[in-house]
Amino acid sequence: MEKPQRIDYRRNEFVGGVILSKARWATGTGQTESEHCNAGDFYIDTLEGRVEVENKTVNKEFNSKYLYPYHNKNWCYLPQGVDPGRKYWMLNALNTDGTLGKGLVMRVSDIALTYLFRDGILWFNPQRFREATECGVGIYLTTQRTEFESEKRKQTYQAKILVDLSMGVFIPCIPPEELFAFSVHEDFNKNNREA
């Protein structure tokens, strides 16, 4: 059985297209048709080679108070390196099975990062991503997933790498509302497991 189409195909297409239209160093973009759940949702071709990009969606505007960890009550533990005057968001440090999460895998694999916000895209090349994640790991109370099966929506404490958002390049744009339509895709995850 073939894996189903990527659940984030339209988001990746939109973000890749915006970067391609704004960045002079970008020569092309694309993604796999099927979900693979590894770090790297799409790629950007440059004159120096291909860059894998992990694309995350944050259902907030870039200047939201929620992005300041000391204003977000879901943070249960913050590392000493967190600057209270800066915005941060997160990536998994550990998966629920104890294996390395995407954030740690990306640090050693030269993978870039984008965050899709309601008012723009924040871009980190691989070097800036590594620098932006040097402050450490925190503990965040959240659901295991927001887009998959309902039984995994129970809140748990999770180890998260903090990403200093001030180190990214912000590209203002207004993404289509449909890219923020987070719904439970039980059939998608069921089919992906069976494939």
C-alpha cells in the first residue's frame, strides 16, 4: 500500500513559493508527494545545492505575546539561556518513544526551518537554526498531536527545544485561511500506519 499524500502539501507549496519569489538565492522548490514523517517537509534548490526544510505552522501572528515564554503558561520549565525580552517557539527534543525528536535531528543534519504564521513566514537557514536553538530544552504542556487521531490529543509534558525567533528572517505575507484549518485527520494517520 502506498503512503497517502502529505497532510501538509498545500502549506509546503505555499511557503516554498513565497520563499522562491522573495529570495534571490532560491532557484526552485519541491516536496515529496507522500508523507514520510522525517525531518524535512520540502526542499529549496540554490546555486550551492539543495536545502531540506522543516515547515511548522503556528496559528498565531508573529508579534503575539504567546510567543514570549514567560507569558505562555504552558511552559513548565525554561532553560537559563532564555531571554525574557525575546520571542521563542519550539520543536520536539524527544519523541514519545524516547528517540531523538526533529529539533535535535535537524541540528545535526543541516536542515533549515520555516514557521508559517498568520501574518508571514519566518525562515532559518541550517546555520541560523543551530544558533537559534543554543539556549536549550524546556518542558511544555501540550497535546501529542493536533492533526491526527483524537486519542493522541490528551495533554502531556514534552521536552521541546526552544527556537529564538529573533534569529530568523521574517517574510510578511497573508497566507490563505485554509492553511490554518487544523482538523483531526484520523483516516490519514490510519492509512499512513498501514502503508
